[in-house]
Amino acid sequence: MNPVDPEIADAELELATALRRIVNRLVLVRPSAEELRAAAATARDFADRLDVLPAREGSVEVSEAGLQPHDHLRHSPWSGTSNVLAPPLEMWFVDGDADGPDGRRTDGTVVFDTAYEGPPGHAHGGCVAGVFDELLGRSQLRAGFTGTLTLTYRRPTPLRQRIDVCAWVDRSDGRKRWVKGTARLSGVLLVEAEGLFIAPREGADQDGITASLNRVGRGG
């Protein structure tokens, strides 16, 4: 395992935070064509600089962080603090005697900014679903693929407010685990979710995930 340089991680976070400001602000303002072209030229220059850098080989981030429960993947599209696409979703583990919303579970928070708008003033349902896929998947306590994901939207999810989320293992059967979750605003239920996650037959760890993907890629 190659540890991530803390200085690089901090710099990634700083850049991602600045880019999120740009993305969220662009959906609200209408700069002139001249300003947009100047910004595009600056962005192209930076993109050109990135293009000449060596790419990380394979799934380096996964290799560094592992696939253990509650590992933090900096480049996840939903919880990655270094990924400008992520809101990001913040999660933490709560221990307990048994799995459940008041026992062993994963709690978290997320704030959907303007870039995630669907209905006016509220988050797009697909973005909410993506966050739950991440939350429930992280809460299954092992590595596994999403089989099904079902959401019940009780109320629209507002933008720019802290949404509290929670997920826990509901039941299991062999390689299958069903995980449930909720999203609330100041205690008011917004969304209920249930996901079925299936561990690879090769094993519920990083090696098993890789072997399963290779097998499927070969048509196995």
C-alpha cells in the first residue's frame, strides 16, 4: 500500500473546493461571452498541463485505500473530497450491539449546492439516488456490487441545507446483503432507500472485486 502524500491530498482538496465554487456559481450567473472565452482559455491551458502528466496506472486510488469498510476514497464521484463532481457526502461509522438505525450504522451529511438542482430550489432525484448508492454501498461492511437500489421520495430534497443521512444492514443471505437508509432535514423524513448488494463469488475484498470484473469482462 502506498500512502498518499498529505501535502498532495491537501492541495487536491484546495483545488477541488475552488472548482466546486466555479461549477456552482456558473449555473447562477451569466457572464459575458468575452469573460467566458477568457475563462475557457485559462481552463484549456490548465487542461493542457494535466495532459502531459503521467496517468496513475489502474485503480491506484482503490489500491491505496483498500476496500475495507468505511475506507475514504478521495476521488469518489459522491463522497470524494478531491473530486469536483462530489457534493461531497461525508460519512462516519457508528458502532453498536446490533445493526439498525439506532445501533451499528453509518451516519453522514450532505449539502446539495446549485449544480445539483432538479426541481426549482431542490436537488435532482438522480443525484439523491447516487448519494444513496454510495452511502448504502459503504454501509454493507464488505465489498459488493449494487444489485438493486430502490428509493421512496417522501418530500423534495432542498438545496443548500444540511441533509442528515443514515444507513444500516437490514438482513443478509449468503453473498447478498440488504441495506436500508434514510435522509432527513431537521428530523423530517425526506427519502427512504433500500439496496441489495452482492459480494463477488471470488471473495468480498479488493482481490475478489478485481477477479470478478476480469471474469465478467471475459464473458464469464
